Amino acid sequence: MCLGGGCNVRVVGRAEDEIRVDAQDALGALEGLEVRRVFSGWGFYQRGLLFAAAWEGEFRFRTRQGGHWVYEAVDHELLGRPDELVGAARTILARLEAELAAVRATRRRRPGVTGVREGGAWPRPR
């Protein structure tokens, strides 16, 4: 609620929409790129793996640090350098895929666990 002299409210999503267009164009060389609406922004996926987002007025790469997901803002000028952006995206994707593979391997070794989350359901103990 705004009291007194009014509100200075940014139109949620406008900046993210513009970033999505720029980033999607710049990332065109990535095979299997999919862009989906997520909450107040856009998610960038490759083969179902979320690796970036247009969120809070920034293009951000998704990383895992200290067991938590972190969305690190990318220099806006990088969106104008598609070769560099694609290279950075491939680096992020490789890191995320390696972490996912490590998690899958760890879960396979645990007794009583049939596998990793597949088909939308968590594994059930045997």
C-alpha cells in the first residue's frame, strides 16, 4: 500500500522481458535452448537443466555454492558478445552437469536407494 505522495514502483517483468530477448538471441548457438517464464522473470534451460535466469533486472548464471543455489549477475555488455556468452554458458552447464552426475553417483552407491529423482518422483527405499 502506498501512503502519502505515491509510489515509485518498477513494472515487474519489463526489464526481464528485454533481457530475455537479448540473451535468447545471444545464446542462439546453444543446442536445445529453451526459455520458460518463471515467477518474476525467465529461466534458461538446456535439456531440462536450468542454468541461467533473467531475474531482478539482470541476466544471471545459476551456480551452486556452499550447498545453496546462487544466481550471479552477468555484465550486461556480455549480452552483446554472443561468442563469449555462449562460452560462459557452456562452462556453467558443464559444471552443473558434473555436479548432477556426482549427486547421481552418490545416490546410487547408498544402500536402499533405487536411483535419483526420475520422472518427477524421488527414489523410494527398497
